[in-house]
Amino acid sequence: MGDDALADLAQLAADLGPVLRPRGNEEFLQALVETARLVFDAAACSIALLDEDEEQLEFRVAAGVGAEMTVGLRIPVDRGIAGWAVVAGQPIAIDDVRQDPRFAADVAETTGYVPRSIMAMPLESERRTFGVIEVLDRRQSGGEGAEDMELLALFARQATLAVETSQIFSNLGQALFEAAALAAPGEDLRSALEKRAIAAPRAQTELAELALLFHDLGRLGGEERLAAARIVDDFLAYARKRQR
Amino acid sequence: MKPAWAWQFEPGTLQRIDTQLPAAITREWAWGGSTGAGIKVAVVDSGIDGSHPRVGSVAGGAVVLADPDATRGARVIEGPHEDLFGHGTACAAIIRAAAPDAELYSVRVLGEKLTGRGAVFAEGMRWALANGMDVLNMSLSTSRADYYGLFHEITDAAYFKHAMVVCAVNNVRAPSYPSQYASVFSVAAHSGRDPFHLDYNPAPPVEFGAPGIDLEVAWLGGKTIRATGNSFAAPHISGLIARILGKHPGLTPFQMKTVLMAVADNAS
């Protein structure tokens, strides 16, 4: 790697890292499941995310009964109620899980806690499916199943946004580091990023181009950076309005 | 000179049609005395347990698997298979209750992994259409924008073949496919329990309401389970459609929507 590129990258990471990095994704998700558990007055709430092969769900955060046993647990996506929600892209609530012999046995073996009821909702954006949020043994709702699901949808949306933002940041970081790693000796970061933008698959090209723009912005004066930030801000507001 | 397609409307070429619709459409006219006999319904889901007492029998089916080497990214294996989750069995039993003599087919597209899911769903729908299914129950959806065009193409093909595609809408207030298209019967749950309680929503995209909250549904191992979800509302509409088709084969999807709208509980 070129020394110039390395120096540029270090500078860029120092300048932009704190601005771009979504603070504590796991902490946010943890706070979210704790809030959801309280709101539903539930025994437990957890979020599981798909692994890279999209064959397994790994529980990343959990609150309530059996939380310690649950975090880190991996379950195949072709089993159980949470699995169905993820593969079907549909929320589902089951009120007597113990009637599902296969599910009950699977869960009892792993967490030791077999719930009576489970509500599961996929975490899905228009770009991809990330995983599932589930609530175990919420208060006896007595015919309020639909309202509970609407409420869980709001938590699911927040979790999806957090996970997606975090993954976009990782991809951006990866694009930057790959560009730096592949830079020829003496080559500066700008041309390395250009190469990366050209070589990247389509979905990542935009990210690499964005990184390139941030790189250039970072070299401008304070006023210019401020003006650019306002333009991006205005554009975002405009784009959000169009989406509605 | 005549523009393209004008030949279809030439006297002698244009076929006579029987609209079948009476002046007043009643439930008695729509499905009275019908059992759904002769109608093929595909449950595109997780498989069906044909030995469940509420299901009775499965006439046939296929498993669709993601296969990156296949032309369309998925391959089909015809033959019997189990229900991986229990959900397909729940849907089949709901349809069976409304249309006891309909032929149920299981098209298993859920399971394994998620990669290639769009291709698998699409291939399952193609199999159902190629095998003459009259009704496709799709209690599944995706928000992924990549699949918008693919599902649009297939649901249009179904519509032109007069196949009724019944789709559960997603719970999230965002586009979900294939429930989003005008060519399908999009369904969400209302809080009623009567399986014949059907509502029509005059302000779509969600057009029909059916039971889907706190229902006792069939599940794995011959058992039943209490469940909530739009995914249980869709098969209620699929069952009613099969029942209506059993009495009025040849209805088109737009006629079927007219019939369902006319006999809805909220229709005057």
C-alpha cells in the first residue's frame, strides 16, 4: 500500500469515523428489546439476525427470562415460528406454542425456557431481510392480537433501520479499506478510490463513489463543508418527501 | 389498415361470452350448495401435512429449491413432502373448511435458506400456473424492491390465465409483493371469527378482510394451535373463491372480485 494512501486513510478515518459511525448498534438493539419487553409486559424479547449464508438466525440481543442463554444461540431458518416469519416475510403470533411439539422440544433443549406464546416479526427493508424480532409471553391480550402486532411493527422498523445503517457503514468502511489496501505504492487515495468505484459490483459502486465525494469534501474549507452538509440535508428532506 | 390486435374484435373472430353474473349477486347464488369440487388450489407455503384430520388429503405438489445453476435460479422436485413449519397445514385446513371437495396441492417454497428466495417463490407460482391451479394461496410476501418486476410479471400472467392469486399483506405499512398488485386478491385480518365473515375495503391496496386474529388453526403432528396473522386471513378468501369457482367455473379474477364485493358483510 502506498504511504500516501495510508496517511490519507488514517486522516479520513479520524475525521469522518466519529461522524459516520452509528453509535453502538448492539447497545441500541439491546435498549430496544428492553423497551419492547416493558411495553408488552412480556417475559422476554429478543432479536436474531441472519448469518452471511442466510441459513441460520443468531440471537444478538435479548431481555428478560433466559436472556443470557439466548444471546449467541443459533437456530436454523427452516425451523420454528421465528424461522417461518423470516422466510415468509410475514409476522405471526402463536398463543400456545407448547402444542407445537417440534418447536417446544427445540427451544427447551437450548434455553430451558419454553414460552406459552410467541410473536415474531421479520426485520425486512426494501433491500434485504436482516432477521427477526420476537416477544415471548406478552401479557394476556384477550383479542388484542392485531394491536400488539402493529406495535411490534414499529419496534421492528426501528431495529431494521439500525441494522441496515450499521451494515451500510460497514460496507463503506470496507470499500475504503479495500481501496487503501489495493493502492499501488505512491498512489494516493483518490485514484485508489476511483479504481475501487470502477471495479466494484453495482450495489457497492455508489458507496465507493460516496466515499470519494466525502474524501474530496474533507479537504475543503470549513465553510464549504458546512454548505455541503446543508445541501445533503436538504436533499435528504426532499427525498424523504418524495418517498411518502 | 388495422392496428395490431384489432383482428381479435372482428365479427366471426370475437367469441360470445357468458358473463354469468345475475342482476343481484347473493351468497346463495355465489356458493350455495357448492363444495369446491373440481377446483385446484395451490398452497404456496411450507408444505402440507395431508394426514392432519382437518386437511384430509393432498392431491399433489412440488418442492422448489434455490439452484444458482438453474436457468431461473430454482428447480422443482414434484412429489410428496412434509410441512417444515406447520403453517402450510394451517392454511390448507382453512381452505378445506370452506371448500371440502377442492383439490389441495402443496407447493413448498419456504425452508432451507433465504438466498434466492425471490426465484424460488416465482418458480413455485410458475409451477402452479403450469399445472392448472385455479387458486394460488400466497400467505407470504417480500418488501424487497428487487422482486417487484418479477412478481408483477407472474401475477399478470396468472390474471390473464384466470388464476386467482390470493395474497396476505404484510403487517408493516410499506409496499410488499405480491400483495401490492391490483391483479391479486390482497387480504388482511379483521377481528371476526365467522369463517364466512368477509369485508371489502373500498380504499385498497388491501382489498379484502377475513378472520385472522386468535384463531384455532391446524398445526404439525395433527394438533391445533391458537394463532394470529394476515397469513391466516388469506386462506379464508382462497377457500371462498374455490367454493364460488366450484359452482361457477370460468369466472375471471375481475368477476370474482365483483362477486366477493357484492356478498361482503359490509355491502349494502
